[in-house]
Amino acid sequence: MQIHETAFIISTYRSMHPEVSKDPYAHLWNNSKTDSLLPEILDFISEHEPLLHSLRNRFFLEEMTAFFERYPNATLLNFGAGFSMYQFVLPETVQTVEIDKEDIVNYKKEKIAAWMKDGTLPKRKINYLSMDFNTIAVNKIVHELTKSLTDAPTFILLEGVLFFLNSKTTNELFQLFGAIQKSGDLLGSVSYDPQVQTTDVYQKLLAYFDKNNDTNDTFAHQTLPVSFYQNLKEYTLLKNTDEFETARVYAVNYKLPKKTEVLNESLYILKKN
Ligand SMILES: C[S@@+](CC[C@H](N)C(=O)[O-])C[C@H]1O[C@@H](n2cnc3c(N)ncnc32)[C@H](O)[C@@H]1O
């Protein structure tokens, strides 16, 4: 499996529960290749993956909606944006910078431009930056990003990315976030807590990736304890929840099994000191 395929899969998950994800545009990315992968994933790993990823999207959408209500001219910096579509449900005053690998950025940019032109999508101000977090120097990213930033507050999102990164790249990214954000700016992050490694369902996820991995793709399988976030000197941890808990708020009609039986990711909101 190539890394861009994971972005298509997550987007398809969101399209399966638009009432939970509140992403009415996710279906635009659906395609037959991704559809053909889903039955095996849902059967082999967990049938609850679409709901949990829709909950993840909903959690961050609610957090960002509150932030951009306070700061309508603020900027969303979406690191590893994949095919997420937050900018089209957030107010049009919000500027977005989408950052991802070159193949994703080029494909998304072209499609979005066509859909904004033909009225499928509302008009939004979007900048795109293509980069590989593993190979680019932090100071170069700061330079690239600051070209597209105003003085307005920023919300940085790092959703569904940390699993694929190693600790060196992760530390460099958080150093970068600290360098570009100002006091009061927010950062949303997702990662697996190391505890999750003891669950059967996480082992099935690893087995699935091992079975379907392309030689060119490096999946670090990173997990991060809450102490990683608590120890960030430049940030204060404001919220720490997980997908299973958010189901109690946004998916009360869905029956989930026990927390340890679903692939439960932790969700964090941090504030720049
Ligand atoms: C599972 S997808 C999640 C996409 C989106 N954030 C979401 O939640 O729907 C992971 C994304 O991270 C990006 N990504 C992973 N490793 C990366 C790297 N080293 N540099 C840049 N982007 C990376 C992938 O290209 C992909 O779009």
C-alpha cells in the first residue's frame, strides 16, 4: 500500500458517515480502486474504522469551528492534509494552507480548482505546499510557510500522520510548529497511545500493513504517550480525548464494542504558550 492510498481510504470512511463526520464533500474522492480495498480492511482489521475516522473529523471540525468563530480571519495549516475538506465547511474568511507529499498536493489542487470552478465546491482561499516531512529541513519549511502567512492566528492540524513518522521527524515538526505559531494559537494532533499496542485490533492493523506494504513506503508505526504532549515546552495540553469517547457525544445511536476492541486513536488540542 502506498501512503496516498491511506488518504483515499480515510476520505472514503468519512463519506460513509456524513451525518457524523459532517463532511458533505468526502464522497467526491471516492473511487473504485479504494472501494475494492475496503472489504478486506473492514473484515481483517475492524468494521468500526469508518465510524471512528468520521468521529475524528467531527472532533476537529468542532474545535476549529469554535476557533474560527473567534478568529474569522485566521489560517488553518493542515499538515498531511490528504483529502480532508474542512476548508469547505469552515467560513469562507478562513485561509487554508494544505501541506502534503507532492503527488497528493498536485492531484488535490487540480481537482479542487475544477470543482470550485464548476460550482461543485464553494470558493475558498487555499495555498498548497508539497513536501516530504522526512527530508525537508525545518528552517526551509518555516521560510516556505511564512511566505503564505499573515499576522492572523493559526490552527495547525496534524491528523492521521504521526503513525507514519519516526521520532526524529516528529520532533522536528513540533519544533517547526513552535517556530511558526504565536501565543494562543492552537494545534490539533492525533496519535496512538502505546497502550493500544496491546490490543488485538492494533496488531491486526500492523499485520495488514506488513502484508500490503510497498517496498518504497516506510511506515514507522509510531505511538506516542500523553507525556509527549505534556512535556512540550512551548505548548499547554488543553484537551486529551479519544475517538471512543467522542462517540458518546457525536454518535450516540451507534453501538460500539469495548474500547479495547476498536482501533482507538487519541485526540489532542494544544495551545501555544
Ligand atoms: C492517513 S492520511 C490522513 C490524511 C488526512 N489528514 C486525514 O485525516 O484525512 C496520511 C497523510 O499524511 C501524509 N504524509 C505521511 N507521511 C508524510 C511525509 N513524510 N511528508 C508529507 N506528508 C506525509 C500522506 O501523504 C497522507 O496524505
